Amino acid sequence: MNKANPLSGSQKTQRNQPIVFGSQATMRWCNISSRTLHIAAIAVLFGGCILGVPYARLGVWHWLTIFSGLLLVILEWMHDSRWYHRGKGLLILFHVSLCLLIHMYPPFTNPFLWLILISGCVGSHMPRRYRHWSILEGWEKRDWEPKS
């Protein structure tokens, strides 16, 4: 490494490069931004529902939650087209099903919201082994694992 320039060689940053939407770094930042928006919107919606705020005052947060959730699903699909039959996708489908149940059974909004919160936390933090398990393909085989 050159002492005059600590960022020489392969570590040198590339400036003025065009931003490609499909690039890994761009996708990562889109995911982080969408996830942050989703958490912020659902926090207000969840709190408002738990505290009994009229829906008319929560409508914007409701639609922002739906929009950001759909954006997260699209980004996940772009990242892994097989996500829907993996553990992470199955949990998302469960999560969305609970959201739909709120509209079908409004008196049970609060218990459904708690289940949505719990399933979202579990889905976000469960180990890769379970997130990548597939109902169609079974356990994920990593490149470094011996083939059976």
C-alpha cells in the first residue's frame, strides 16, 4: 500500500461513477431507506391504533405503511426471486395475512397488531438458516458445505 495515499490500489474509492439501480450498494441503501420508512410509519399507526386514535387521523400513516411494505416486498423479490417459498417469504405472507384480517375483523385490531409486530421482529432477526429454508427446496446448501 502506498503510504502517501492510504486508499491506493483495490481500496481506492471510485468517484463520479454512475449510480446503477441494480448495484448491490444501491439496492442495500434502498432497502435500508424503505425499511426505515416502514418502521416509522407503522410505529405511528400502531401507537395510534393502540391508543384509540380515530382512523381518519391515521389514514396517511396507514397508506404509507402499505406503500413502504409493498416497496420492501418488491426489493426482496429483486434480491431473491425465490423468497416467497423460503422462510422469510412465508413469514411475510403470514404478516400480510394478519394485516388483511384487521380489515375483516376490526374488533380484533389490537391483538392482530401485536401479532404483526412480533412476526415482523422474528422475521427480521431470525437466523439465516431459517430465513433461507424453503418449503419447496428444503434447507439451503451453501457453497462451502459438502454436497450430499
